Amino acid sequence: MRFGEMNNLRSIALAFALLPSPLLGQSEAVVRRLVLQGVSVVDASLEASSRPNRTIVIAGGTIEDVFETGAKDVPADAELLDLPGRFVVPGLIDGHQHFSLGSTERRMARLRFLLRAGITTVRDPSGDARVLGYLGLQAERGEILAPEIFYAALIGGPGFSEYGPVAAISDGYTPGLAPWVREVGDTTDLERVMIEARAVGARGIKMYRYLSPELTLKVAEAAHAEGLLVWSHARIRGHNGSDIWATRPSQVVQAGALVLSHAGHFACEVQPCRSGEERGRAVATVPPDHPAIRAVLQDMADRGTILDPTLVNAEVANDEAYWLRFAAEVTSLAIEMGVPIMAGPDIPDNPDDQEFPLLNRELELLVSEAGLSPWEALVAATATAARAIGEERRRGMIQPGMRADLVVLEADPLSDIRALRSPAVVIKNGEIVSQAR
């Protein structure tokens, strides 16, 4: 790392450290209470059923209590929303988005669009940490209408600095040397890489391209040692035209990745994917229930490794229908074998042309194409996604002590997952951020 780049890193770390705390300079605030009364609660703890006629008491940004309506008195100082016949689910978590590129105006429009649709948290597995960190801080403090943002440092092997998007998200650094997008090799000080990733606010790392099985294992071990989550493409691509610095899905799982993205990549466990053409051929010809794929999925189920299938990506980014069919059938087999599923589209939303976010489309494809029940799809965008970002003790469930991120619906999502398209009320961190008229 050059001297100037080291100074840049110190400046970024100092800037993050000096950002004002919301508690500094403030006297003790009065805790605001909000009560949702008469609702049916739907979350991952209920095993495909709802709990009717419940009252949810929110104190500040936390769920204080959940009980049968009428069983306890409602706090006298609370704001009461009487919502008989409505359904409440946890705030949705979009497990695969990318926000750091594009204009500020466009980015903010997307974030507002997602929040108003009931998406209170997003996972961005690769991007410019300077942008994502500041957006995340503003979202956490309620200064902008946006979901909370959890992001990763992007890791690639030898030659990664020459991959086109690397320069775009590391402006001001030599490509491959920014703390949030790094090229690593056998002699890289991986402990330092992980410390730098944490310094810029990364919740985890994403293993992406040009990592051999041996280097994949070293990178994952270094991340775990520093307390970072490990996310990865299901297959780590090698240099075009060769298997050099490539890693199959089975090897990514064995390295200890928590999340594997893209169900279509599982074809690369069976056939070579040294180029885009070869990968397309593998997806078109490999049976989704091939014994080698079954073996990977069984290992994932045994370890609790999460599959992020990105069915919308398979549907939109590839013209041939077999891409979605293969990805959906792998996902169907995965849920049957006990693999946790997380929902995320990996395609940017366009608020000007969409009535609802692509996460909703992802959930609907999980139901219609992969055969998940509406309850399993809801869990994919709540409890499982919360575990994927290390937030399972704070998000994704409607339980006392959890964050008060909630979505009120007019209809039962367990009867029709499309009920998630039109939230009546969205609550983030205990505050109403959107309410249908």
C-alpha cells in the first residue's frame, strides 16, 4: 500500500470514528410508546400459522411486549393504532442489493422506494464502503428515508484488480488496494486485510473471483478470526478460459462461507464453467438433482449454510428460460433437504417503472417456481436473512426485545404472498415511516 493510500485509510477510519453519536449532547429522552392492537402476528416462530388478536407494545425502537388483546392494560401514554383484521410481519430484509454506484438522486429514490414497501433492512455484498457507510449511518439515525444497510468488503484473487467494476468502486485508490475491495494472494497479510475491512464498517466479506480452493479457505479463516461474516458466490470464477484460481460450490461450503449466492452456479459443480458460454451450457444440460449437487446441498444443510438463489437475476439477466428453471429446481431441492433460503433479487429496482420492489418478485418466484410455501418465503426475507447479516438476535422476528421493524398488511401473506405488495403501515425502529391513506 502506498503512503498516500495509508493516509486515506487513516482519514476514513478517523471520519467514521468522529461521526457524532445520536446520544451526545442530548438529555435523557422520553421513551415514546406505540401500540398496535387487534392484529394477527405472522413470523418465523409460528410454523406456518398466524397468532390472531394480538397487541404489540413498542417502546422507543424495541418491541416491549406481545400479548393477547385485552389480557393486559395498554400503557396510558401510548399512541394507539387499532388494527382489527390486519396482519403484522417483521420488517422485510432484502438479502441482495447494490447501492453504491449511480447518481445520488437515483440511489436515494431506490432506498425510499424499498422502505415505503416494507423493506427495513438490506444486505449489499459489494460496493464502495465510503458511500454505503455514510448511507447506513444516516439510515440508522433516521436522517434519510432508507432501510438499514449491511455491507461487505469484496475479495478477489490474483488479477482481480483488472476486473472492470473494481476501479469503479475504489476511486482514489490503486485498484485492488482499497480496504473494501481487495486483491489478495498467497503472500498477502490477510489479518491486515480483515482489520481494514472492519475499520470501514464492513459486516462481512464477499469472496468473488480468482480464488483457488486453498486461498478461499485462508481468506474465510482470516475473516472468521476477525469476527467478519463470510459471504460468497456459490462458484468462484477462475480466469477466463482456465480453471486457475477457480473454486467449486462444494469447496466454498467447506471453506465455511455462511451465504452462497446464485443457485445457477451449482451447475458448475458438475461441469466446467471457465467462460460464460461454458456456464450457460452447464446450466442448460446438468440435471438440477445431480448427485454432486445433492451432496453440496446436504453439506449446506448439515452446516446451516444459507442459499441466496437470486431467482429474479436468473429470470431477468438471462434470456433463456432454462436459467430460471434450473435455479428454481435447485432451490426447491435445497428447501426439501433443509437448506436455509434467503431472498434477494440482485437486480436494481427502478421506482419509476415498478409498482413494488423486486424483492416481492423474488418471494413470489420462490413460491410459484421453487415451490416454497408462503411461510417459507416470508422466513427467507426475515429470520433467515437476519441470520445472514448477523442480526438474528435483533431482527426478523416479532418478539419482546427485538427491534421494532414491522409491516402491517391488509391481507394474510400465508394465504397469498402477494399480500406483501401493499403494506398499510411500515414501522422502522419504532417510528411510522409510511402509512397508506
